[in-house]
Amino acid sequence: ADSSLTGGEIDSVNVNIPIESVTLQPVSGNAEVFIGGSLALEAIILPLNASDMSLVWSKENQTGMASIDQNGVVYGEAAGTVLVNTTPNDGSGSTGQIEVLVISPTYVNSIDIFSANGENQVAVNNNLQIESNVLPTNSTNDSLDWSVVNISGSGTINQSGLFSAQSTGIVSIKAVTTDGTNISDSLLIEVNDPITLIDSINVRSVYNFENVSISQTLLMTADIFPYFANDTSILWSVEPITGTANISQLGILTPTSTGTVKVVASANDASQESGEKVITIVDHFSLESITVNTVSGNDIVDLDGFTQMQANLTP
């Protein structure tokens, strides 16, 4: 009580709430730091309404060495253990401690870069993923710095190794380690003009026949669309339905038994397009009609002259 106070007046009383406990822990991960690396620590202070929550950070080198700043960041200097301490500024004596392990990093000793699809070429305006093999596999820092040297072609590469082709020619892709070893590897890539693939294939016989006798052969052909596709070569094959036949890579169909067969032409490019035509193989063709006319189309001949006649069979 203060007898000097009059009615209606309030005297504020400052109450000091001391820190009761301090717990130290890494902001993320384990309490480990590599030599040359850093580890952020945080302090959990109770009670949450302590009057003065400021701390003094310090460390004790045990079998290892490190330094620490007043933000609780530990910097590894030599392999081993380091004891980190915090002392409250309020004089409560509620210190915090944590043991930090300083680790020697495992450095990269070799790298090998290669295209993901095994092809060292790519078309303009297309992408090519470049992969890497970094050894040893337990390297502390296996990240790479990617770059492109434009020789006669051009392109760009991101830090995930994805190359984007811009103009035709040769480029050199380079990857360098970022762990301080500066180990590198390079790969030559050829940038080509865009490739036009086959869109569709129409299979037919040369004379558009759909039937052939067992004693005959039938010449097949394939109409390629677009005609300016980079690779218009095809592979011929026959699938039996009720009959059988063979086909050469020139498209010559040779029947072996009557019935129906499916003649297939497959593209050799990456389009995987194909076309097909069903052909009927018969034992023989029955004559349906005969028409006779002159070869010249002139039905008049001079006395003592001559004209060549011809007979047209159907089929």
C-alpha cells in the first residue's frame, strides 16, 4: 500500500517473469553440419511470457571445431563434436545445450553426362534431357552447374539439364561440380532441322485389284502422306485371315492358299503409322465376257489391206 495515492489512482507494478527452461534444436533436419557448411539452431523458451527472452550463444569445441553467431547459426570448421550453449540474459541460469556433429563432406571424384534417350541429336525447337552419373553415389553435394557452348548451332539449358535446341549445328553441353572440386564433363549435341513424320499410309495394289488367283502374283504399293516426310520407307508384311500368302519387301504378293489375307505396310520412322488392305485369293477366275475390237479403233479396212484385231477378257 502507498498512502500517498489518492482515490482513483493506480500504481503499475512491474513483475519480472524469469525463464524456466531453454531447449535447443535444429531449425530443420539433424544436429549435423558439414565442414564449410552452416546449421541454424532455434531455442524453445518457457514460459512463453518470460520478461526477457534474449540469450547469449556460445560453443565448446570437443572433438570437433565450429563457430557460432548470436543468431544461433553454427559454422562447421573441423570434424567431430561441438557443444552449443545458451545463457539467458535475465540471470535465471536456465541454460540450454545441444551437441552438434561436424562432418567431413564426401567430394565428387567423377561425373559422366549423357542424353536420356541415348541420341546425341535433337530437332530445332525440341528439348533433350541430359542426365548425369555422379560418383561416388554418396557425395555430399552432387549438384551440377549446366552450361552450353554454341559452336555452329545454338541452344539453352536449365539447371535441371533440359536442353532446348534453337538453331541447327553443333553445341557442346558442359556440367561442372559445385562442391569445389570443379570436375567437369562435356557432350556434343547435333541440332537438326525439324523431322516430318508419316501421318498415314494407304495400301492398295498397283492396278487397284482386290483379288488374285493362287497361280498369280500381285504387286502392292503404299501411298505415303505427307509425301515430304523425312523417311518414307516401309516394311511389308502379311497377316493370314482365311488364306495365306508371302510378300517381298518390293511389295510382290505371292499367294500360297485361297482365302483372305491382310497386307500391311508399316512406317520405319518414329510415327509407328501403318496401313492395310484385305486381298482375296481365289483358285481361278471365271471368264465373264469377251469383247472384240480393232487395235487402231478403226472399223474400216481397204480391200487387200489388213487390220490388227484384239480380244478383251473380263476379268
